[in-house]
Amino acid sequence: MTIDARELLPLAEQAVSIAREFLTELPRTVTAKGDRDMVTEVDYAIEQAVRDFLAGETPEIGFLGEEEGITGNRNGLMWALDPIDGTANFTHGIPLFAISLGLIDNNRAILGVIDLPFLGSLYSAADGAGATCDGKPIHTSATDTLNAAIVSIGDYAVGPNAEHKNRLRIPLNHQLATRVQRVRMYGSAAIDLAWVAQGKSDACIMLSNNPWDTAAGITIAREAGAHILGIDGTPHSMTATATIATTPKIATELLAMINQTRTELGA
């Protein structure tokens, strides 16, 4: 299916505005999803509202939500929503969380809208159209050395097999701490990617790639000039096992550090 993502960007922004309304209307009832993982009533309400809205407006496009999975057509074109990316932050009153809505075309992210409702920022991008924050163009930073870089890293794994998943995360964090200006853990993949796009951070490393977490931010960061890569440094796709976004000038140095850490671990 051929589609111009730019034509759907206003619709995606409207869907996110619908989602935003639920943040003050519903109580934050918390339910455990697993070991140190949780979901709130707001997550479910946002996902259902956005799913219903987009099903009515774009019935030919499938939908993947973090909480309820896939519905609709599976023809290679699919919306991907994380209703609250950073639920742990949200439930603790920390304002670092996002509504993240992306569009995927045959494993390639082509549209993204990220709303940081408690920070008052709205990021948008469509394939070939550049990236904006609150309607103003944004671009990655000009940082050109790793020791001058702010680098964020994704959350440590929890739940089944967490110890194995963290086998690379923990030593990688140690290597970052000895090499970069500062390491940050924001607790939201959408924020990690949006802030690389805006130049607030210089790179982010996430050793995961859930489409609802990353599709929107990947598009925004890529359109802002970031290099989006897999763990081995090859161009990123939605089937990659990791998500690395970096301002171009530090990409080589950052990947060398990651590869050295992997080699030392035999990973």
C-alpha cells in the first residue's frame, strides 16, 4: 500500500489530542502486569479511544497498541501507540512520560507524534518532511566528541530473564559513565528519541525495540538528522533488537564503545 505520511500527520496529531484529554479525567488506578511492571486505567482508556478514532478515520490501516495488541488489517501499514510511555514515572507524579503514536510501513517508521503533556511539548514528523516541536523545526546537536555528549540509556530490564537482558546494559552503563559528559535515564523511550531529535541529548541507547515505544520517536529523530541504528551499527528497522539514535558526528565513536563492550562480554 502506497501512502504519503505527510497527509496523515494532522490526523495523528488529532488522535494524540484526544488521548491527552484522558490524563485529567480518569483516576490512576494501577494494576500489576508482571515483575515491577504496571498499567493504569488511563493507559487502557487512551488506547481504546485512539484505536476507535483511527479505525473510523483509517479503516484500511491496522493498529498495534501496547496494552491490547494488534487489530485491523495487517497489510504492512500499521499505527503503533504507547498510550503512556513511562507509566512508572506517571504513577509517581514524575512528568517524564509521553503519548507516543507512530505509523509503520513494512517495518519502517514513517510518521511520529509525541506529546509530553506535563512538559507542554508536542513533537511531530513525517517521512521526508522534517521534524518539529510545537510547530518549529528541530535538529540534532552539533556535538562532535563523546566526552562532550549527554547520552541517555533505556531502562534496565525487569520480569522474566531480566538478569540475562541486563548482562550488557550494566557494563555498557559503566563504560558510558567513564567516557561521556553525563549519562541519563529518563524512563521513556519516546523522550529519549525526541530529545536526541531536539539536541537536548546527543545520543540514546535502548537495548530493545518495541514498535509502540520507538516508531514515533524513530521518525522524529531521523527527520531531525539523527542516525538511527541497530546494535551492530546497521540501519535500523522495526525488527531490530536494539535502538540507537545519535547525532552523526559521534556515531562512529559511540558504536566503537558499544562494540568493545559487547566483545569483552562475548555478546
